[in-house]
Amino acid sequence: MLNWALAMDFVSGNKGGMYQVFQKEAVVDTLVDVVMCLVPVWLAVMIGLVVGWAWKPKWASLLVVGLRSLRPQLLLSAPHGFSAALTAFMGFPLLKKLWTSFRAWESEREEAFDHQLNPEEDITHGGKEPVVTNGDLEHLCRLLEVKDGGPVWHQVMDRATPTMSYQAWRRDPKVGPPQYRSRTVYEDVTPELLRDFFWDDEFRAKWDDMQLYSKTLEECPQTGSMIVHWIKKFPAFCSDREYVIGRRIWESGRTYLCVTKGVPYPSLPRHNKPRRVDLYYSSWSIRAVESRNGDGQLSACEVVLFHHEDMGIPWEIAKLGVRQGMWGAVRNIERGICAYKVERHSGASLSRCAFMARINSKVPTDLSRALGLSSKDTEDSQDIISYSKETEGGNVKSKTRQGNGWKFILIGGAMALACGLDRGIVSKAVIFGVARKLGNIRKRQ
């Protein structure tokens, strides 16, 4: 209370002084400088609003109706003199850094796509050779055994429902987009039903809200390999995405190894919209496992998925979108599986894609032995780190970088304020002291 009383006395005793301060042109210029320093923060907020609006809940539309009558107008005068020079001086390095980061991201995308199109795995369409080869199967087996030589996996999710459990990991390779690994166990489902479900493009349109179009371009009745054309719906701020996918299934007993990846297809011309995704990989294993009910029966089914793709947007924004929509997508798949099981039990006829899912190649003997080794719980491997330890460390580093960014903004604003005001009006020591205190507060947070 004493501090509040002193503050009120200070304000009441200095009303005239404060009025004189804001009458000076230097103060207005300084405030504009500080606002201009926050342009990157404004840009980040705008991007966040666009992303959030794309995935807005239904009640957000009601909020918009109430805000339509409000039409705020922001009038900013252009800085001049010393303020203009300071703004240009501070803005040029920022723009240069943003441009350099963008060029580096584009270079990584091109390098990742070239890495995927290995000349040793070149394919010939028209049924002469399988679009997906044994080399792709070997790569999937190495992923299942956590022996592919990639970075460490970090767990990002561990959730469950009464009929399903889900775990997810992510890793960031030096080249290419973020990679995801998930392990889902569905209760009271057979491996054969899940195999057909994930392959059935006709039924996918009933549960996948992003699926706009699908068509089979080629198929091989001997190996069961297919080339399919997909178009997926993306949020309002992005154009739709087009995929040309080669896929094939191998089986060993009741274990199914499904490989899908983006493949070149020259006979299908490209268009500006929808935008084609060239770098795409999504492969999984399906097998029967013991139910968590503890009855000793193999009445549950495990799906281990590996997925990554370059959607043509910055990977940090893509990771944010995946993190926000991951659990909703998993629940949507679970609902689709339940509906598919009901349809199959009703005696509905198989679609062409589901029929092709039953044409499988045999897993070579050496890889079958490797799969026997990989049937153990791979989440206990040393190369998979729980999010409760590793991810928290990553968050600490991220918060430290964010704290430093705010600290620089505060110090830059203090410099502009101290240099822009006339000498003697405001104490420069007080300004720098307040900025330093705020920077320390951000750091502790």
C-alpha cells in the first residue's frame, strides 16, 4: 500500500511534466521506433492467428459475429530523421537473416528429394518392374529394428482410450523433413482387417476428411503393387496437395509389411494447384499382439508406422500443425476402423483396392528372422528417448532462445528511447534499468 501511495503521488505531481514529454516530437518518433522493432513479433502473431483460424472450433464463428461491428483503425505516422535511419539499420539484418534461413530451407528440401530418388532404386512403370522393391522392404525392416543409422527418436505423445493405445515419436534428421514413428494397438481387430482398411481408398473418403480424390493409375496382379493418385485438402491458407504414391505389401505369417512412397510419374502433368508432394514416405507393419485385457489371447493388433513428407511449408510450422492435430487424426482413424468393421461384417463387397491388398509378396527368409528379433518392444531401445526427459531439455533450450530474443527487443527499444528523447527529460539510466529488469524477468520465465 505504501508503494502504491508513493506511485500515485508521483503521478499526480508530475502530470504537467508527462504532458510536456508527450508533446515533444522526439517522443512520438521513439514510440514508432519501438513499435517497428516489434514487427517480427507481429508477423509471428499473424501467422499464429491464420493457423489457429484454419483449425478453429465451431464456437469461434459466433465470436466473429459479435466483433463485426468493431472496426478499429490504426494510424501510424512514418518515422523520419534519426528514427528512420535507426529503423532501417535494425531492419536490414533481420530481413537478411530471414532470407538466408529461407534459402537454406529450400536447399535442404532439394537435397532431401535428391536423397530419396536413389538411382539404384529407379523404377519402370507399365508392369515391367515393381514400383516398390525389396530394397524398400529392407529399409522398413531396419526402421523397425531401430538400425537405420538415423537420429534418436524422442517421444512426443502417449495416450489411450478404452479400445486403443497410442504412442508417437519424432526425430529431426540433418537432411529432410521431420520424421515420425508411432505405435498403435487396437483391441478386437484382426491384422487382415487393418491391412484392407489402410489400402481401401474408396472407403477412405468416408472417414478421412482431407481426402478429396483418389484414383488407381497402375496395378500389378502378380506382386500386388499399385500406383495411386491422391489429392488431399489442406487448410484455407494452403493450396491442396497432390500425391503420386507407389505401394506394395509383403507378408510373413500374419505379419504384414506395407510400404508406400512418392514416385515419379511423367505421364501425369503437374499443375500449380494442387501442389504435388514429391518427398513422401509412409510405411507400417501390422501384426497380432496380446490384448491388454490379460487373457493371453492375440485379439489385439499392433500397427507401427513410419511417416515423413515435405508438404512445401516450413518444417517448424509443419511440426506445430502435426502436434496440434495428431490426437484428433488418431481418433478419427479409430472411428473409421470401427465403421469399416461394421461394413465388413454386414457382408459388403470388397473394393478393388481392398482386393489388391490381399495380393502379397512373401518376406525373404533372412528378413523374417530379423522381424522375429524386432518383435520385442522397441520402445525399450537405447535409441528411443522418453519425452519426460529429453523433450523437456529441448523445451528449455527453446525457451532460452525465446528469452534472448525478447531481451534483444527490450534492449533495442531502450536504446531507441534513450537516444530519441531530448537530454534531461527522461533519465537514460532509468530506461536501461527497466529494460534490464524486464529482460531478466523473461529469462527467469
